[in-house]
Amino acid sequence: MHTSDSRHDRLASRLAIIISRLFRGETLYPAQLAREFNVSARTLQRDFSERLVFLDTEPYQGGYRLAAGQRPYRTDSDILYFADITHITPLFPSLDRRLLSVLLSPENGAPCLVYHEPPQSAPTLFGGFYVVTQAIVRRRLLSFRCDGQEHEGMAPYKLIYFQRDWYLCGEWQSALRVFRFSQLQNIAVSGRRFRQDTVIARTVTRPEFITALPHYQFIRSLP
């Protein structure tokens, strides 16, 4: 009887840990879990296919994660990713889940504050900013007017915020181009898709390139 109870306790504990990790947004791999819990890979497969069948999981990169419909809130992984793409991560000695729990604790208020100067011209909620971000995500060509010139078939790569301005970086006429977002007019998305140039895609994320954005047009005009 004791052996049976112990087995069921281990099963309940294993399933509770798996469920907790799934709801934290983690992708779980049966082979790794089998080693961690000292059970067979077949047992872990049975956990996902039978014991956790009430959860809407989906295969992802060789593992399992919660399907999008069961992820109604953002996880620690999402927050860490957002901190990374907004370049907040380097400001802390080690930005991980342990530090997040301290920074985001509702008790006594947040211990830290990171200040960014607001843009000189803030983008509107339903204006071109949303159109451009969707074009970047869906790899769709753009058309717009800037400085009195029409730009057709521009491939948008990134919107980058630096020194109180948003900049649209991408490829136009087979060359890397930069446009101050506040100067764009009549923005429209084309039905045509594009494939990113890997060299340009790497270049626009380099710190040296980003810090030169306010002077890019001048540098480009030099003979």
C-alpha cells in the first residue's frame, strides 16, 4: 500500500511541475523530463497524451508547449524577451526570473526605474506605426511618401527607437535605407512579400549602426 501511495505521490508531483512550467510559457522536452524525473521517455509521452490531455498542448521544436489559445497572459519568458529587444537587459547585472520577481513585486512599489525620453513626435495608436509593424512581421513591401519623394516596394526590416525618434530601417532599390518615421506619409502595405537580406538584417541591429541613425542620411550623401 505504501509503495502504491508513494508512486501516486511522485506522479502527482511530476504532473504539477509539468503544468506549472507549461503555464510559465516554457517548452518542455520529454527526453529531458524523463532524465529529470528518472522515468522512461514512454512514461513522459503518456503524461502528455493521456494524463494531461485536458490541456491544449501543441508540438513545438521537438517539445510541447501550451497552444496559443491557452496562453491568455504573458509569461516571464515573454517579459525577458521584451527586455532583450528593448535593450533593457544590459542595464542589470543579471536579468532572470529571480530578479523579475523582485522588480515586479507589487509590495512597496518597484525598486528600480528606467527612464527613456519620449519621442519628439509620438506615433498615433491607429496610424502608420501599426501598419509598418505588421508589414515587418508579415514580410510585406511598403509604399510611402518621404521628403517629397515616392517610395514603392520598400522592404521594412526594423523600427528602431533612438534619441527621441523612431527610424524605419530596411531595403529599397537593393540598398540599405533609413527613414525618420515622423516624416513618412501615405503609408500603405503591398500584397507582395519579400525575403530579408541576411547582411542588412544583421547590420540594422548593430550598436554602431543604431547610434549613427540620426546622421545616416548625411553620411549616405557624402561622396
